[in-house]
Amino acid sequence: MEKIRFLECLSKQYPTIDSAATEIINLQSILNLPKGTEHFLSDIHGEYKAFAHVLRNGSGAVMKKIDDVFGDTLFEDQKEDLASLIYYPSEKLQYVKNQGRADSSWYRTTLYRLVSVCQIVSSKYTRSKVRKAMPENFRYVIEELITEKKEVLNKKAYYDEIINTIIEIGCADEFIVEMSNLIQRLVIDHLHIIGDIYDRGYGSHFVMDSLMNYHSLDIQWGNHDVLWMGAFAGQPACIANIVRTSLLYDNLSVLENGYGISMMPLVLFAMETYADDPCAQFTIRSRHGSEMNTQTVLAMKMHKAITVIQFKLEGQLIQNHPEFDMNERCLLDKIDFENGTVTIGENVYKMKDVNFPTIDKENPYKLTEREEDMMNKLYSAFVKCEKLQKHMQLMLKKGGMYKVYNGNLLFHGCVPMNGDGSFRAVNVNGKEYSGKDLYDAYEACVRKVLVSNNKKEKSIGGDILWYLWSGSGSPLFGRDRMTTFERYFIEDKTSHHEEKNAYYDLIETEDATNRIFEEFGLDGTGHIINGHVPVHQSEGENPLKCDGKVIMIDGGFSKPYHKVTGIAGYTLTYNSYGLTLTAHEPF
């Protein structure tokens, strides 16, 4: 019966034997085309310029095609000149004009070279797919140029005349831009974003705008991404975390200019509440001590205000969810205000700051009326933001907790494991899950909370999104704790330590790696590709684990990581030649 229903559905699309046979021939022939290039990026963290540059050059894929076409017939500087034109056509055209090189000879040579590159990048696709990728205004001309063979005697004059006419009628600039964009489009067949688009950098919203228009992609959610999804769902602790992180990394412009979320309620609250507090522990990372102007001082007060609110909200959340098993992260009630210390586990630490005018010692996790009012305004701004809604819809449409693609397993963080190599069981809504089932359970929660209109359901789901951000059982976090409180208030750096999940040691062994492949239904001939934990190349760490079965591609796109990683990120390409891992210099 099920087979009949399936055939009935197919008959609507292919009503005749001839139409079905044509599609079978088409699909069978497509299977024999060379593999399209997959492009893997991870942990972008709002670094839009670096992201855009890597996207334009395909992590070296464009230069590889230029080498394939021209080999030794062009000098290296000529190849680089052509590559930069393809990456940034409008800017490069202006540069060439300023140099006085943009004569008819330069245009003719450049057009021929672009056509040659376009011919090779389009050769692995069907003519129909290439045609759909072409700009509408030049579709006919480009198709003629890349499908004709200029060396054929009776077509040479026709081919040359097309090029000459483009130059003569003044369309060369526009044509070069369109051809360059088409090459960029065809060089990469599919894009994989392995999590953490948001936070730290100034351009997360620009990255999302680019992805909105990208021709073929999937996204594996990172813990920073689900934090934003939680904020859009109205989860207060997620909102507070985002605002705090934005202040810490000096990128409030993402919220204010990118999403139109006003910080004025926080500004007014911080100015009044912390008027006489220097808030010395709440520095802004990109600003130095010499820059202690009025704006920086205000930002530090805002920083402290939202941080205290965050700890209150997280304490409430943890107390409401004993299944999270995070009571050790409730620290406001462990502060000894008289002695200026805090007790964490068995240790007592001196605190760098104990001026908390909004904390009630008898009920430390309760928000004041002013704090409650301010958070309600931020809540309204996040959940009603239309642009954020569009970006979160893209996260749902193209995203997921993990992806199996061409025999490879893609996820952001880890598969939570115990020290003995077994999969760790985690409580999700009253039931324990592990391995692939844990990923599936969390994905169902994320999807449900972002589409549900049920207030209680949305509240519980939002709390789970916060747990995915920082919980020890979260596959997206992969550590035993997030020591935010300690980093702000305790000098002793031993208290800042966050223990990685056993996964990160076990993936060096074949037994654990093969167990993960089997868990996700893979035969083990592919790879596990994930990010999240920066690879410290400067310390000799290798991004390839378990003889190359596991590839870690977070090399530190984010600027704050450059000093510790020694590079500015890894990216990966996968095509008919194989896998190529690229390490980038700081941009």
C-alpha cells in the first residue's frame, strides 16, 4: 500500500513513461559527473570580513582552478591578479582604472581569461544547473562563450566578435563583475557551516544576511547560535548572556544597528544603579586603559548591571530545573558579603568586587522591580525583531544539531561520552538519552520551542536552549561548567578551569571513533568534522585526530583567539581531488 502511494505521488511529477525515462537518464548521468566542491567553515563568531573573503576565494578553490586552466602559461603575479579580480571585481576594476591599465587590450585579455576559468568551473555541472546560476541579463552571452570552442575555425570569428562587442558597447565592467560572481558561485557547490556564527565579532548579522542568499548550504547549530535562538524565543537568561557578551567584546552595534534592539533601558538603569561604582572588573576587551572616556565608563556600568542580572536569572532557572544538575553554578548565595569571599565547592576565594546594590542577601536571585522592568523591555525588543525572526527562520530551515552528508558526520561540539568510552546519558524533559538519540531529542526541543505558541511549552523549551549553551551534558558545549562568575570575580585562575568532555581525548582512539560512526549509521570510511574547540597550532596541536578520521576545523576565526591559536581559522574543502584543509593567516 505504501509503495502504491509512493508511485502515485511520482506519477504526478512524471505522468508518462517517456518523462520518467528521461529523468532516470538525467539522474544516472549526473551521478557520473565529477564531485562538486563542498566548503566547510566553523566558528565564524561574527568575523564578517574574514568570512566574506574565505567565501569569495573558496578557501583557495578559485586559485586552484586558475592553476588548472593556465598552469605555467601565466606568471604567479598574473594568476594572483586574476584571482583578486574574481574575489573583488568592482574594487579591482577601480584599482586597475586608477593605475591607467584599463585599456581595450586589458579588457580583452581579462575577458578571455575569465571565460576560460568559467568554462572549467562549469564543466562538472549539467548545462541546466549552470544556466540557472547565470545572471539573467547576460545569460545568453555567457552560455555562448563558455560552451563554444574558440579553436574551432568556423566559430573563432563569432567568439571573438562577442568579446569585442562587449568592450565596444561599454558593458565590459558589468560583464566582468557578473562573470566573477558566477565563478565564485560555481567553484563551491555546497557550503557547510559547522556552528557558532554569532558573538564576539561585529558582523554576525552581515554573515546571516550572506547566508540568506547563498545558493546551497546547511548549518550545524553551535552553542552561541542556540543562545540567540533562545533569546528570540524570549528566554531571559539567554537575552542577558547575549547583551553581556556584546558589551564584553564591544560589539553592541550588532544588537543596536544590526537588529534595532535599543540598549537605552539598560543605559538608564546602569547610570542610576552604578553611578558611583567604577565597575573596574567589567572592562571592555577592545578598549585600553587610556581610553577611559565617558562612553567606556558607561559601557562598564552597563556590563556590570547585565552580568549581575544574568547570574540572578541563571540561578532561578537552575533551581527550577533540578534535572539540569547544575546547583554548583548557583553562586550568589555562596557570597560572604562581610568578608568579601565566595565558597565554591570546598574552596573559599577572595572576591575582587562585592558591591552589589541590587542583591537581596535573603533572596539573592530575585530581580528588583527596576531590573524586572528593564528585562521586560529587552524581552519585547528581541521577540518582536523582524530581522532576527528571518535569521532564526533560516537557522531552522537550513540548520540542525548534526548532519550526515556524503558519508561524513558533521556537528559543532561533541558526542558526550564517559571516561570508559560509553555514551553519556543526559536527562531531557524527564527522559534519559545518549549518543544519536540525545542529538535527536535536543533537535526536537529546539524546533518545537521556536514554532510553539504555548506559553508554558515555550518557557520550558527556552530553558533547554539555555542548557544547550552551557550545560555539562550539552553536545554543543562539551565542558563540565562555564566559569563566567569566576572569571569576573576571582583572581585565582585555577577556579577558571573548565574540564572538557571525555570525547576530546577519546577521539584519538579508533574504538571511540568507530563507535560514533556506528551510532550514527555510518560505515567509518568517512570523517567526523567538527569545530567548537580552537586548535592551538602554535603549540603543535594537530587538527587531524585518529589518523585523519576526525577533523577539527576551529582554528580561531575570532580575533581574541589569534594569540593562542597562532592562526586565524581552518577551513576545509572536499571535491573530486579529496579533502583539503587550509590554515589561514590573520586577516
